[in-house]
Amino acid sequence: MSAIPTLEQLHALGPHQQPTYPDAGAVDAAVARLRTAPPLVFAGECDDLTAKIAAVSRGEAFLLQGGDCAETFAGVTADNVRNKLRVLLQMAVVLTYAASVPVVKLGRLAGQYAKPRSSDFETRPSPDGPVTLPAYRGDAVNGYDFTPEARVPDPQRLVDVYNSSAATLNLVRAFVTGGYADLRQVHTWNTDFVQSSPFGQRYEAMADEIERALTFMKAIGADPDEFHRVDFHSSHEALLLEYEQALTRIDSRTDEPYNVSAHFVWIGERTRQLDGAHVELLSKIKNPIGIKLGPTTTPDDALAYSARLNPDNTPGRLTFITRFGAGKIRDGLPALVEKVTAEGLNVAWVCDPMHGNTFEASSGYKTRRFDDVIEEVQGFFDVHRSLGTWPGGVHVELTGDDVTECVGGGEEIDEAGLANRYESVCDPRLNRVQSLELSFLVAEMLRKA
């Protein structure tokens, strides 16, 4: 059995991206409350996901991971959760048909409430001169309002994260088992998208093929349970050590430690120090885990992460989530894939085409170009195709709503149009239509993979 590192041991490693709480007693009280809270997920569910990701690493499945950049407490409503789930289910149907392999559905939800920041402080102009306050680090840490009171880190918010995540998971479980995920219903939504979008004709042929396949299945009387329900798992970046460590428990079946806040957790680009606290904590848990690899990652780095996080080379345990940027993916990725493959390491390769493609629009909004997102995914597929390896999945920031945060796509959102409905409290997300466009375009890539 692996020992769970204590918070004292983790903090001794000098962890990055942690809030500075003004009241140590309040932190202790919040952590104590979390330690006694029931698990949000179960170890057996995590093991099932590991088996599914093992299939991804063998080229027998494809991973679709998506959801908000940063969830908010106010966003925990039935409508918001349903809309995100709906667009992910729609994307999964298209990808499943194109790839002819199962699609592992992994929501970036029910825990994605904290965000790493490039600076500890934010400065804004005011009539009396520039005002500097602590940066907003997500609802898990402090408030979005630019006031001294809102920006004070509050450990009670960690308990609020737990409660909000529990409510979200309850909704998701009800939807995916209660008929909302019925395959024919989801396909009908996709058909409506194709027919109602002026650019949807591009995807009409594939929608028609899926329709014929469903009609055939109905004609022969095939109606398996999988047509009416789906497996859906939760994930988030394991960033705040107080939260993640307090929700790491010893499983009664196996006597092994599991993070019971989500089925899958990952280490971000800013906290992946090999000798750091985040790598140490996640090296001890039995959940499937991921690590973000950006353009500064060397092939030897990748081998070292695998040795540290998956020393037994267990299939499905480790996912490398690459985030290079559209202009760097073709140059930076091949050496990593070649070295990892040559060493015989079991990893799933997943493309995050979002975080390497962010820029500030002329209007001041942080945004991404839809074409850059697609170009990075295309580069990811091209590299794997040239090396004979499997492009295992995509990790995208998206919403089921009609926001205007990323420019381009069939709707031709321009920089001036970002102001129409820019709602993200952190990074820009693909909207509902852009997400569905992405799924059809990735489906075309999968057919050639």
C-alpha cells in the first residue's frame, strides 16, 4: 500500500500556484470537514476508467475530454449541466461512428473550480490610479469581483467546491441513466444542427450515414442497453493541495489510495515539476491520471514523468496531454512520441488544442482562433499517422451555450463580435456550434487515421 503524503510533506516541497490564506485555523477547519465528507466517486469507477483508457493507449478507443475552463458556483444549474452534457454526447456520437471504436467520455466538470495564473496579482485602472489586487484563481479560492473583499482567499470555498461538485455529479448521473443520453435522441440533435446551420451541409453526408446505420439496427430489432445509457466520467486539474489531499482515501477493497474527488485528475503545465508536490501526490494514487506537456518538454522529461507516475507501466494509468500550439505541434511532438514509443511505455496521447493558441484580441478579450484549434488537432493526427501511433483523443474547453469567446468557425465570429456574449471568467471556450463543428472535422481526421 502506498502512503498518502501529508499536507506538511507536500508543502515542504514548495508547491507552485497555491493561494496564501490569511487564517490558518479556517484552513484547518475546511480540510477537517473535507476529510469526513463522503466520496464523490468510487474506486471501482476509477478502475473502470483506467481499463477504458488502456484501450485508448492500444488504439482501440478514442478519448473525448471537455468542459469549462473554470466552473463557477453560480453555474451549477440543471440547464448549464445539461447543455454541457448534451454537446459532449453529440460530439461523441459523431466520433464513435467515424472512428468505429468506443469513445471514452470524460467531462471537465464537477471539480474544475481552480485555475493557475501567470501572476499572483492583477492591476486595473481606476479614477484614482492603478489598483492592484490578488488575482482571481477560480471560485475554489476567491471571488471574481474586483474588490479587496472578494479577492481574499477563503478556505470555506473548498467545502463549497465539494458541495457544488456533488450536485453536478448527481445531475450528470441522472441524465446519463435516465434517458437523456438515448442514442437516437442524440442523433436527432445532430441532425437538427446539420439542417439548421447554414454551413451544416458540409457534415450532412456523415449525418446521413449515421441515420442509415440506426435505421438498419432498428429494422433487425437490435436495441441494446448501450443505446439508452452511457458511461460518463469526471475530471479536473489537481491544483489545490488542501482539497486533493483531503479527498484522497484508502479504498477498503484494495487498501490502495484513490483520489475520490474525480475519476481522473491531471497535473498542469505550471505544476509539473518532477520533484514537486503535485507529482508527488498524484504518484501515490491509483486513479488514472494525466499530465500536460507543453513545447518546453523534452523526450527525456516524458520518460522521467512516466517513470515517476507510472513505474509499473500499467496500461491506462497515464495520459500525456500535449499542448504545443498550432505552429509548434509538428516540430515538437514527434521526438516525444518516438522516444516514448521506443521505450515501450504505455501511455495514451491526447491533444489539448486550446491552451497553446490563446491571444489577446484588439478589443482586449482573451480569445482563440477556431482555425488554430483545428490546425493543432490536424498536426497531432499528422504526427501520429507518420509515426504509426494512435492519436488517442482531444481535450477541449467548451460550453453547451451560444457564447462568443473564440473567433472563427462557421458562424464567422470576429474580434468585434466577442463582446456579444463573452461569459468565461477565465479562458475562452468553444461554443455549442463550434464544438459540434470540431467533432465533425475530427471525425474526418479519424477516418484517415
